[in-house]
Amino acid sequence: MAKKVQIMCYVTIIVVTLSLTAILFINTPACSNCGSKLCFSRCTIVYNIDNPAKVRPNAPKTNQNTTRLFETDRADESYLDKITFIGDSRTVGLVLHGIPEKNIFAEDGLNHEQALTKDVVRLNEKKLTTIKEAVMVTAPDIMMVNFGINGAAYMPVDTFMEGYEKLIDELLEASPSSIVVIESIMPVSLSYEQTESGCSNEKIDELNDALYEMAKKKGLYYLATNEVMKNNNNDLIDSYHRGDGIHYNAKAYDAIIEYILTHEIYRK
């Protein structure tokens, strides 16, 4: 008799335990990253755009399900207000097209490694801060990142990409709800190629291929703006630079902005 009571107690405990487990499972919220109730926050914010069910938490809805941004109808110019442009002197030059300085987190001569620690952004006329800290405060709808020319000449591809990936991870950590666009490194002129050892458009193309693969791996977007900047010889169009073969004039920025507006990420 005592043995039967003992067995009944064990069965009761098991039934109660399973019932409580089932109740807890039903009421447990799914992970905002991967949608699983069994994640226990072990997943990362990295997701695959090709699988729209897996997205970063609070990421805006988009009409884009491939890594490379495809051509769309021309967006209204107000679309540009949603973008924070991050980069070097060629990003700084966007002011030539009327992009407000508050939407530009960039500095002349900056490379993607320096961007991790250097104070380059002034917020509300206060002291300078890093790009990561500025992004943490402003939480942009879209971050469009364009570095490369200040590292392309001397950095091996592996070293270049290691630093670039670290920067992207820092930006995602600072503002996980922002959409991140990796913009292609822009070309240089033939004359610049011939005088600046190591900075060739062939090397830039190799780095752009690596940037695309990184964007695909991390579930980010890639904007191939460089394709409207090149002539048939794979060099920067001569009428697009200011004489030095590397910095752009207003005509070039008009082409860049037009490309951005005709490759909109999400519709209103």
C-alpha cells in the first residue's frame, strides 16, 4: 500500500510539473530577434534578409528582401531626411547637394578604424563625440556607411574587412532598430590610380565584393552607388572630380543623390 501511495505521489508531481511547464511555455514571450520561445536571449541581432521572418528587434518594415538595393520609383526628397550619412571627406561633400550637416557624421581623412574611437560629431553645438555615441543618441532611421578610400591603398582585404565589420557591429549595438546600408566604395580617376600606389579601382572592386558579402552575411543592405560613377574603363568619370581624381564636384553628388532616391529602402 505504501508503495502505491509513493508511486501516486511521483505521478502527481510529474503531472503538476508538466502542467506548470506547459503554462509557462504558453505565457513566455517569443524572442524579438528570432521568434523562438526557446532562445533565452542566446541568439544575436544578426539576421538574414532572405528570410524575412528573422529580423532585428523593432526594425522598420521594408519592401526589400534582398541584400542589394534594387531600383524603385524616385522617392520624394524628404526620404533623405531619414538617412544619417557616415563616412569620410567624400561623405562630408554631400553638403554640396544640400544635405544638412546634422545628417552627416563624417570627417575629412577618416577611415573606418579611426571612426571607432575618434570624436568627429558635434551634437547640438556641444562637445565632439564619436560616431557610435552620436548614433546612440540620435537612433537614425537609416545609417548609410561609406568608408574605404582612406584604407584601400595600404590595407590587405582581410585587415580592411575585420575593421569594417567591427565598426558595423558597434553601430548596430548603438542603435539596433536602425536600418544599415553599406554603400560601395567610390572609384578614383585613372590619373589618381597611376600616381597613388595601391589605390586602384581593381582593388576597390575587390573590397566592394567583400563589403557585399559582409552585408549579406549580416542581413544588411548594400547600395552599389559606384556603378553610376564609372566610365567604360572602370575609372571615375572625368567630369565628376575636382581635379584631384578622388574628391567629387556638385555634378557627381547630384548623380549620387539621384541614385539613392531611385533605390529607396521602404515606401511611405
